[in-house]
Amino acid sequence: ALVAAFVDLARAQLGPLLYVVPVAFVVTAIARPRYALYSGLAVLITCVFAATYSNARIDRYYLGPLFFAWSWVAVTGGEIVRRVLGPRDDDEEGPTVAGVDVSRVALSAVLGIALLVPTAVELRDRWSEQDLSTNTLPAEWLDSAFDAMDPGAVVISWWSYSTPMWYGQLVEGRRPDITIIDDRTRLDENLGELSDVIEANIDTRPVYLIRLQASEVQALEDRYTIEPVGRPGNLFHVTGRRESTP
């Protein structure tokens, strides 16, 4: 599943050039072995890490490998020019304009344009996908979350949802009574695990959870009574401790 997801991402980013990349890496390894070693290891390490790391936007971790893939294709293009026209010789006479080798520039331009064709074909759709100017979902989610939380609440959150809540507090001046404890906050302030934060607050303040994986909430249900708020659907209210079985 992880390999299939990575291939789908690479196909979406590279288009038909995806099938050129393995050959391009071999060409790079022959023409630029030290760069191939450096970039190949970087791609391998990054992909192995990303494949084993749970993150909502894991695709952004693949930007480095995708960049290296493009660089291998570029190296291959340069090698094609060199093979077709021969090594550059400053003393060799040929068609030039203002000292520029016309044939070399022309072939390089043709190859460069060919490499950009897949991007150009998908440009309109990609532009539409990235245009978030009419996306009101984050603002609607924030309104629902702030309206749902009781006064003086603590919400144990993670990055993708902590950031809009921080924006609502620090920029818009809303709900200053709420304490947002991000996973990074737990680490930096040595607050412990999820259960440690819950125990530190459950007797004095309303406690809410926003988690990336449903399994994290399920793991706490043996110890706490946890109820979905309803809207937004990923916000949970820790209403109390479960009674121990005698």
C-alpha cells in the first residue's frame, strides 16, 4: 500500500516522465557518480522515513526526492546534448551567434521544452487544485470548534488543527480562555503522554481531544469516557474517568 501510494504521488507529479526516471538515474550514476550517490541516498533515506512516519500531509516530505528525480532527468538531457553534438570544444569552429553555439543551444531548448510538456498539459488542473481562494472549510471548522468548547477548556490537538486555533486566538482575538496543547507543546514542555495531560486537567477544566488517528482515541476509552461533540466530527469531549472494575 505504501509503495502504491508513493507511485501514485510520483505519477501525479512527474506524469509520463516517471518512466524515464530509473533510466535517468542510471545515466546520472555513470556521468556524475558522486552526485548520484549523494542524491540517491537522500531519496532512499527520505522515502523510508516518510513511509514509516504517520502524518496527514506526508506527501510534502517527498518534495526532495521529486526534486532529485527532476535533476536526474536534467542530467540525462545534458548527456544527450553532449553525445549528439560531442564534448564542447571552445576552439572548435561552428555556427555561432555572439559566441554562442547555436546548435547546442537549439538542441538544449528542444529537450527543455519536451521536459516541460507534461507540466504544461496538467497546468490548468493543478492550478485549480491549488487555488484555495474560495475554500471556507478551515474558517467553518474553527467556528464550529470554538462554539462547541466549554469556557476555560483544554484541547489536546495536533499541528493541522492547532494552527488554525492559534490563528483564531492570537490574530483574531477569539476564545482566549481556551488552552491549546499541541503535540509539540507536550514535547517541549515535558507534559507527557495524552493521558498525563488529561489527568492534569480533568478535575478542574473541560478537556477535549483532536487526534490524527482514531486508534489514539480508542486507546483512551478504557480509562476515560469520551464522547464525540458532533460538529466538528473530529472533536471529542473527555467527560470523565471510567470506574475501575472491582
